[in-house]
Amino acid sequence: MNSPMVGFDTISLYKHPDGIWADGADEFHNRGFLFGDGLFETMVFVKGRIRFANHHNDRLVSGMRTLYLEENGLSELSEIEVLLNEIWGDKKSLRVRWNVYRAGLGKYTPETNTVIESLQIHSFQPAPKLKEKACFSQNIHIQKTPWSHCKTLSALPYVMANQERKSKGLDEVILTTPDGFISEAGASNLFWVRSGHYFTPSLETGCIAGVGRSKILDYLGENNIPFSEGLFKMEDLLKADQILTSNVTGISYLQSLENKNLDTHREKGLDSIFELN
């Protein structure tokens, strides 16, 4: 393997048919590239382990079953941990994107349901603590599909939503369904607090079943903190005392949404979920 071990930006590793991970691809014109036909997991590697490993594995396998991808031959997360430890040891925190896509070519009808895997590895950067300004997207809406809860490679709605956000000079964008129900943020799940009660959109809105989202819901339930999952309109979100976004890299609080100022006092218990330990 010729990948540099320090000072890197992004390293891509591909699992070849012989089972060896290497920094070269036999082919780039694959079904992931051509059709977005696959899934990915964004994971945090810290102190020699993949954080929330079981949640990532369960979500990936669930998504594979939804897309009719074969699980035989899929790497164990323990194998990926061994690989990362061999290259970087247990002293470096990494952001690891595990891509799993359908093998073969074909056109819209696949030739096979076996999978190919690749890893993209970056230095880890936690989610920003604060995002100053946010807005509702005017152009992009999230559609509920049988696979909308999965982390698929078909991410164009989020790309275009963040293009809209960037063009407005803002820090976050809130996405809704075509019917106007709150769904998620540009690259994160969404929570808000009103009078001590937490709210988050249901998966029925088409939002992704985030690992961070799952961990937060577990924490709220275990600590008897009231919360509701459901269908909520924009006016419900605008009544919030606090709004926070979450993904596997951590929690960000919004300072304002559509020019309404928000409380950014952090809940230490929630932060503890994402501490690098």
C-alpha cells in the first residue's frame, strides 16, 4: 500500500476480489458511480475502534436488505478496525466513509446483487458547536420512499439543498416534504426543544434514520426526558426555544432560523454521547 500515513487529505481504499484492501481501483465505472446504486456509512474511528459500530452495522445491513443487496462477503467492522489500526494505530481520530455498492454493470436492471466495498478516510473534524444562520429550503423537498431512511449513494437532493444554502450565505438549511412537514437538515437530523420537551421528525417524512438520531432518542428515553416523533409544520419549528442538528460527528445548535434568535445553551448529557472516548 502506497498511501501516505500522515498529513493526508483523503485516502480511498478498495476491497478487491481477493479480499485485499488496496489504494487502487480495478474500475471506476461501477454501479455506484453510474446509478448511485448502493449505500454508505459515515463513521468515526477513535482510540482504535469504530464508535457506535453496532448501530452502523445494523443500519447498513437493513439498507442492503431494502436494496436487495447480498450480505455474503460483506466485511465485518472488526476487519475494518484492524485495517485502520494497521495503518494509523489507535492515536488518530478518523472520519471513515464505508461505501457498499452493487457489483456488475448492466443498465437499470442489475446483473448481480453481490457487492463491492470501498473506504474513504479523512482526518476527523467534529460538528461545529454553533451554526449562526439557517433558513427553510425554497427549492428542495424530501420525498418518502421505501429507501429514504437509508444512507444511499443517491444524495442529489442534499447536494442541491446545500447549494441553495451556500448561495444565500447561510450555515444550515431545513428541508421539508412536498406537503410542508419538517424532515431534516442539509446533512443532519433535526431536533428542537420547547418548554423542556424534545421533538424530531418521524421517518415518515423521508428523513434518514441517522445513527446520531438513534443515540439521542435512546438517551432521552433512558433519562425520562419527554420527546415526540411525528409530523410537524414549519410553524411548529419556529415556536422552538432551541433547535439542534445531529449526525455521527456531533451536535450543532442553531443561533437563528429565519431571523428568529434561539437559545444555544448546551445539554451536557447530549454532548456526552459524542465525546471521543
